[in-house]
Amino acid sequence: MMAANTAPLWLFDLDNTLHNASHAFFPAINVNMNRFIARTLSVDGVEADAATVDAVRTDYWVRYGATLLGMMKHHAVRADDFLREAHRFDDLHSMIKAERGLISLLKRLPGRKILLTNAPQRYSREVMRHLGLHRQFGKHISIESMHVHRQLRPKPSPHVLRKLIAREGIPAHRCILVEDTLENLKSAKRLGMQTAWVTGYLSKTAKIARLKGQLLQTNLTKRTRYVDVKVKSVRRLADNLHRLR
């Protein structure tokens, strides 16, 4: 059994890591987000066209790491309003799709687990409870909690990762970030964290153009220098523990 002072701290993403968000959530979020941006950019009551919305959303993602940050900076949008509208679903539970065996997998991984997601709290809590995973995580950090010096700093910001490390009192090399998004893994690796890249749902995501404003520019067949372990499913993490110590 691993000693408490050497056990890792696991930081798990949610969407497309612990469940298949590409199946139904991301397409719905895409539509909701576009509708919100179109209304926000409206002039004299006329909503912005699709091309303008797409260009703005993508530009803000590239410049700030999240479309939300650009909307806040340039259009005085409140984060709560944006997140509520983007994550408005008629039947959330029917949209959830995940692998079996995740609870037993999480129990097999030594060390504490924290959910670290750029998704809003209400949505992420509902998904986790539906999957029965909430009891496996000691903490739940959603985007509303990612403030550093009163500024919203969601992933891939290194500021929020540094704050988390300091608060948990654990060295970076004992933290393992489990993610589907390479930019987030890159930030973690630069701080000295270990990284696990989950790719199982990414090929499906790539079929949806600029989903959530994210540009997919990655060759999924390769493992980059800032990825310690590349797995198709989080269920394979236990088989790769020897590469994360």
C-alpha cells in the first residue's frame, strides 16, 4: 500500500474524460452558446449572423483560452449568465453517456481525487451524481471557483493550478492531471505536474467543427512531450501507474 506522503493527488477533468460529452452535451452547448453570443452582439435588435458568431467565439478561445473570458472582457457579460444559458438542457440525464466500471477504477487508484472542471457547478454536480462518481472525489472545483486575485482563471491558466497546489500543500510532481484537452495538460506539465491524456472521445469531437470554440489541431496517434501517459479511456489508468510514479 502506498504511503500517504507519497500518494499522488489526481486532478480529473469531467467532459470527455469521465463521460462522453461529445455524444449530446457539446452539440447542445454549441447551439446554446451561439444563440447567447448572437443576442449579445445584436445591433438595433438584429442578432449577429452565424459567421460573425463563429469568428468571435473562435477568436476568444484562441486569445483567452475560453470563449467566456472574451465575452466578459469585451461585452461585459456576467459569467453566471453565460454559463447558465450555455448549459441549459431539457433532459440532462438522458444525455449522459459513460463507460461502465468507473467507480471501481477510481477506487483502484491510490491517492486523493479532485474534480477540476471548467464546467459550471450545477451541471457538473448533476453529471457526477448521475454517474455515481461524486463519492470518489474529495473536492469538486468547478469554473465558478477558479478565481485568482479576483480574476476568473479557468484552465489552462497556470494561476489556478498554482493556487490549487499551494492550497493542497503538495508538490507539483505528485499531482496528476487527467484531461482530454492538450492545452490544459501543457500548462500542468510546465508546472512540473504529471499528465494523462484521455483520447477516447476526441475523434468524435473532431467531427464537430470548432465545438465549444475549441480548435482541434492534434494528431491523436502521437503522444506529445508534455503527456506522460496517453490512454483511450480512464479505465486504463490503473494499468499505467508505473509510468506515473
